[in-house]
Amino acid sequence: MLFDKKFQRKFALSDQGVSNVKNGTAWTVVVNLVVMGGMGILYLLMMQFMGTLTDGAPLPGVLLFSLGALAFVALSFITHYQQYQATYGLVYEEVKTIRVGLAERLRKLPLGFFGKRDLADLTETIMGDVNRMEHVWSHALGYLYGSYISTAIIAVMLFAMDWRLAIACLWGVPVAFALLFGSRRMAERNAEKTKAAALEVSDGIQEALENIREIHATNQEKRYLDALNGKIDAHERTMIKGELATGLFVNGASVIMRLGVATTILVGANLIVSGQIDFMMLFLFLLVITRVYAPFDQSLTMIAEVFLSQVSANRLMEIYDTPAAEGAMTFEPAGHDIVFKDVGFAYDDEQVLKGVSFTAREGEVTALVGPSGSGKSTCARLAARLWDATEGAIEVGGVDIAAVDPEVLLSDYSMVFQDVTLFDDTVMENIRLGKHGASDEEVRAAATAANCDEFVSKLPQGYDTPIGENGARLSGGERQRISIARALLKDAPIVLLDEATASLDVENETKVQGALSRLLAGKTVLVIAHRMRTVENADKIVVLSEGSIVEEGSPAELLEREGSVFARMHALQSASAQWSL
């Protein structure tokens, strides 16, 4: 069992995957032994033929030979078919299991994990690394371990026949594998360099596609293309060097192993001359040589691939080893007050929040304001357990949210963040994400409340119009209104709004604020905004600066307070509103 767990981690296999490798190995052993049995049939036929030449013994009948040949072909077909099913057939299911498992794991990881891994890196892991491991699972492991076992069985038989010829035949196998295993560390280093270069290419392509408008607008096409070409060339050079080094060792091992043919002939001829064996014994070993190396022809290449796969396996296991955000599957708070108790949060080595304590009461709008980088958005994400606080505690209705499963917790939250994420689907379905199974009428009511009717009515198919990847066919304000409609449709008791009206013009902002004021009555509302007019009607304002609370109170109290940060920010924005070209 301990070996199974180490093997499972080493090759990033599921429990079923370990069982699949065992089945593939077992059938590979059977296939190799059946094929070697075919060599035994040829040997017996040759023995019979030699007996006819020397002693005049009759040859076996054609019918008997034909039946034996047909039986061998049938057995060979059955065993090869079972081997195929136990390797390729089962592995395809394993790939599906691994990808679904990765998606499930990613779904449960805290948001902080995604801040350390970019999209190209994660995409390469889910697609490229799994594809690379798929080839190892299907082509390498079963064949490799099956070759080890079947060769060991055949070696025992050969030593039982003649230990001198057995050594002459098989000495190259351990030497060849020793050469390959000696190159393992170099192969893994080359694989790491190749993977890093490939990620540089992926990052460069993604960056260029995401910023194509800015690149064109600033006439930077040539510079970006030259940089991207340089990354592609570097990846190509790294890959060629790695494959060349690996190829030299693989081919060198293959040559060494096949030197066993020459040594077998030399040793066998010497033993025949000295009268220690007859010609048929040498003939048997020469027959065995034609097949005993065959499994390793593929295995030598596969061993090199197994070495290279360790980089991909480690990347997969890094995701599985990252602690998931887990907790109780029930959430029964006594109300929905959000209470921060001496909360601190550090991102890597950077302290973002320190000693933050405040209460956002149910039925009230609590606004978080402050300069950029003060920790407002971090507070909102911590309140929804998108991240976990590194110090202190956050409670909702008296329940520590760190002890509640995030998906269960989020059933009580509606969120609209500054960065809107939409899907390549219709307007209707993008809003319906807020409430699974919502009727079209409910979706339209939420859309109307979020002031979506104005632009939806101009779309070719209305609410059934596809909006492109991440809403590419809509403006920023239109995308944000769909996000607001989605949150309104969910109608959760806690609402988090992070710059929810940042992309709206003054007229639409006023309309949406009116809709929010009507529909969010009685809920716990946490608002983050830079525009002071957005939070003028809040029940409570919490002012943050450099990760700490510097002021707290109602808008009127803070405006009247002499030297308050909020009053200064309000005055600055009022003055800037008078500025014009």
C-alpha cells in the first residue's frame, strides 16, 4: 500500500489509475510471454526438422501444424486485445477523471492560489501536462514494468538452460538501463528548462492577444512580435538541446543492449567448438534474442519520457497539495451582521491588512473608502472567504466563516466586483447564473432593475443575443449592468459591491443606485467605492489607509469631523468635478 501511494504521487495518478497500470503491466507480461512462446514453437519445429534430417524422423502433419499456428494466432490476438484495453482504453477514462479532478480541486482552492499562478500556467497544467502524462500512463508505465517482469521471468528460464549463454545474451540490459538512469537528473533539468521556455511563449501570446488594442494604439506591433519571436526561438533551442541529449543516451543504451547479439554468437560458437553445447541450444538463444530486446526497444524511449514527465507530474501534484478552503456543509447564522475582529492579511511577505475591526450590520449599507491600495477590496474578498484571513476572525451572524465551506457560505452572498466576468453565452443565460433555474420573467425583472433594458432592446436578438467571450460585444458599462442584474437576481441576504458603478455614466449610475436602494433594503450591504457621491447615503463609512482603519462613522459625522480623511477626500473630488478642458 505504501508503494502504491508513492507510485501514485510520482506519476500523479488517481486510485483507479494505479489499478489501471497494474492491469496494463500484467497483460504486457502475458503478451511478452505469449510472443516468446511463439519462439518456442519455432524452436520445437526446428528440432523436429533437424531430427528428420539426421535421424529420418517424420515431420508433423500439415493439419497439426496448422492447428497449432491458428491456436497461437488466436491466443496472441486475445492477449494483445486485452493489453490494449488495459492500457489505452482504461487510460482514456483516467484522463477524464484527472481533468475533472483538477477542475474540482481548482474550484475549492482559495483565491490567493490564483494570484500566484497566471492563466497560461494553469491552462498548460490542465491541458499540456495532462496530455504529457496521458502518453506516459498509456504508452510507458504498463509496457515498461511489464517488460521488467517478463524479462526477469525469461532470464530465469535462460539461466536454467545455460548460464553462460544467458549472461552473454542479457548483460547489455542492466548496463543500458544504468546508462539511462545515470542521465536522469540531466533529463529532468532539461525538462524544467523546456517547460519554463514553453510557459514564456504562452504568456507572450496571451499578453499580446489581451492587449492587442493597446499594442496597435501605441504602434508597438514590431517590438511585441520581435519579443515573441525571441521567446519562440529560445523555446525551440531549449527543446532541441534537451531532445538531443536524451536521444544520445537512449540510442547509446540501445546500441549497448544489442551488443548482446554479438556476444551470444561469440560465446555460443566457442561453446559449440569445445563441445559443451550443441547447435540447437545456440539456435534457441538466437531465437530468444530476436524477441527479448523487442520490449526494451520501446521501453528505452519510454524511460526517457518517464524522466521528462516528472516535471509535469510535480506541477499536477502542486495543485493537489495546495490546501483547499474547506469547512462545514451547514451555515445557520443568527442574522447576517458581518464582524471583523482584529483581522490581518498578508499576501506572500506583504502585509495588506493589520488589526482591522468593524461591523457591517444587517439592514444597513456599510461603505469602505480610502485611497488605492488601502485594503478595501481585500476586506470584501475576506468577507466572502475568497481569501482566508491570516490573523483574527471574521464572523457572519456569530459564525466564524473560516469554519464554513466556501460554496455553502457563498449561497448567502451576492457580489458585484470591479472586474466583471461574463461567459460566451446569451444575455439571458449570463444573468441567469445568479440563480439556477430562474424563470425568464425573473431574469427580465432583475435586468430591468439594473437598467439593462435600454441596451438589450438594441441587440439583434434581445436577451437571446450571444455577447462573445467575456462580453466582448458589450461596452464596459453594459457588462457591469449585467453583473449587477445577476446579483439582484440571486437576492442573497448579503451583498458585496466593489466599484459596482465605476463604468457607468452619471445618468445610468443614478438609475442603478436607485434600483439598488430599492432592492437591497433589509440586507447586509458592503460597498466599496472611490466616488464619494456613491456612498453619501450609506449608513456607515469605514475609512482605510495603508491596511488599517483610520476613521469610522456616518457620512455626516465624518464630514463634520475636523481634519477627517473622508472630508478631505470628499472636498478633493468636489473640486475635481469642477475641472474642465
